[in-house]
Amino acid sequence: MSKIVKEGVAGERQLNYYKRQKPEEGEALKMKSIKTKLLLFIVLMISIPLAISGFFATRIAESVLKVKINDSNQAALSVLNKYVSSFKKDTESVLDILSQSRVISDYDEKTVPDEAVLKKLEEAKKAMPDAMNVYFATPSKKMILYPPQDLGDYDPTERPWYKDAVNAKGEPVWTKPYQDFVSKIPEITIAKAVFDSSGNLKGVVGIDITLEQLSKNIASINIGKTGYLYILTKDGTVIVHPKKDMLFTSIYKYDFGKK
């Protein structure tokens, strides 16, 4: 009997112990949940401002980078414009001096030997190292060329550079890119008609410039580390490009060219 009472009392105490423990465990869980929510709130309070500031910082960095790239491009284009203007001016100056030389302006097949004309053409070639050919063509279809080459039955009076120069009445003309008659190398020509004091056509002087040589001259102008410049004609023909296979091709072959 005494044993049973003792066991009953012990069981009641253990039950009371568990009753006291359960509310404490609930409080612990409740506190844990509050801590988790508080931690999540703190994380959000830190992350959201960081995300917003990071977004705007990125936008500002992109804007600054675009400005720097644009400034760099404009500087390179300015150098290119100066080079092209200088190249055009120098080439036209050499051609003008050649056209005004007495050997050319007073040329007569009966009185002026071809050797005298050839010497003047050689002088012009030396003054214009980038030139591939320098020549003088007469209305009688005679072609005096430096360096000397065998042109066969070549008729200069039928060539676009000759016709354009005659129509320009003494003003220099630049041709569209075309393939050289002998070498088949892509080139452009600057030509000028020569008239005597009476307005009679004496002939046309011309200078050939290869597109490859133009590209080499401009290749030194860099855009950043890997960028480069290229030049197109009004109809989209590539006349300057660091890649040889791009020369004398149409930009409209490519999607970016169409755009």
C-alpha cells in the first residue's frame, strides 16, 4: 500500500514536471521564430538598399563608360579626318604640280620626247610614295606610264578616270574603287585634265593609289585595344580596312551593313 502511494506521488510529480516543461518549450520555439523573423528583416533592410545602390552605381558606371568610349571614338575619328584631309590635299597638290609642268601642259608628240614626260612622272612618284602608278594619257590614246608597263591595246580614253577628268574641266576627280588593268589590285585614281592656253585638251594626268596601301596607313589609328577604323564610299564599298579580304567588297553583304 505504501509502495503504491509512493509510486502515485512520484508519477504526479513527473506529470507536473512535464506540464511545467511544455510551456517553456513553446516559449523557446516562439522566441526562435521571432529571432528568425528579426534576422530576415535585418537582412532585407541591408540587402534592399545595397541592391538599389548597386543598380544605380552600375547605371552610372555604364553611362561614364559610354561617355569615355564615345570621347575615344571621336578623338580617333578626328585623327582620321585630319589624315584623310591631309592625304587628299597632298595628292591633289602633287597632281596639280605635275599638270602645270611645261612638259605636260605644252606636250606635243612631235616635239616633246616621251622620256621627258616619263622623268616628270617619276618625280611625281617619288613625291608620292604611296602611289602605285603615275601616268599621262593623250586624246590620241597614247599612255605614258611610270613605272613603265606593257598595257597591250589599252585605250585610256575609254576609262572612267579619263572621261570624268575631261568632264571636270581641269578640276581633280577621285574615282570609285576598281581593279587595276594589269595587276587586278583594288585601287582608286585621282585624275586631272590638262588644257593649253587656248582651251585645247592636251591629255589627262593620273595617280593610282591601292586600297591596301591606304589601309596600312590608317591601321596605326587604334580604337581602344582591339578596335579599328574602316572607310566606305557613299555606295557602301569598303576602301580601307585592316583585313585584306574586306577591301573592294560591299558592306551590304553583312547585317550590320544593312542597318
